[in-house]
Amino acid sequence: MADKSPSDFTAFYIHHSGWLKGWLCRQLNCRETAADLLQETFIRVLLRQRQQVSIREPKAYLTQIARGLVISHWRRQDIEQAYREALTHLPEPVAPSPEVTEQLLETLCLLDQALSKLPTPVQQAFLMAQLDHLTYRDIAQQLNVAEVTIKRYVKRALVQCMLVMDQNT
């Protein structure tokens, strides 16, 4: 892909898509999902191609992109499963419609992505405050840091979540 022309990309795709699809099928045990992630991998390559990225090791490069997509896919599945399980505990009139459920799942995935970019202590403090309803003092004791640090952590996580939500509304 030296001159980055469309024909170079087509040749690159033809040369590498077969083995990558096989790799994805083995990772996912689902041909349809593997096909989706294969296309997403090459879309990302195409987008990075505009940034003049030089690809010296195509298999390693493609595998790295695909592995990230597989991990994101599994994380989304975990989030969906946890959400659907939580829904089973709600009385039927309280359960949201399928459309609202899909919107909520998308929001949860966006928030998960936002939080995953933060350092682990920030994530922990935020989740302990939001999900476990612990006080900042209790969180500070558990994480062995000052209470003011917990306040900063939670604020940082909230700002990150709000930025992601603003970008996607």
C-alpha cells in the first residue's frame, strides 16, 4: 500500500481478508459477527490510510485492530447480558420497551468506553460511588487515599461521561 491508491487497498483487502476472517471466526464462533468485525477492521484501516499510516507488518496490524474490536464486542455482550438480567427482576409494567432497551444499552456501552479510558483508581472510585452508593469517606478508606482525591476522581469520571454523552446526542 505504498501510494495508497484504491487499487492498492483493494489488493490489500483481497490478500488479507481471508485469513483475518478465519481468525475472527475462531475467536467469536460466529460467522456473521466475524464478517461484521472483518468489515469494521478494514474500515478502520481505510480511515487510517488517510492519515498516511505506513503498514510494515500487515498481519500484526490487522490482528491488533481486530483484537480490539473483538474485545469491544465481548464487553458489549457482557453489558447487554447484565442489563437484560437486571430487567428480569423488574415487574413487567416497569420494564422498558425494546426501543428504550436498545437506547439504554447503547448508552451503557458509551459510558463503559468512556470510563475504560480513565485510570483504574478513578474508575473504581466512580463505580463505588455510583453503584455501591458508598460515601467518599468510605471509598477513600477502601482505596487508601484522601477523601479530596476521591472527590477529584469522581468529578473526573463524571466529566468524562458527560463529554461522551454530549458527543453522542
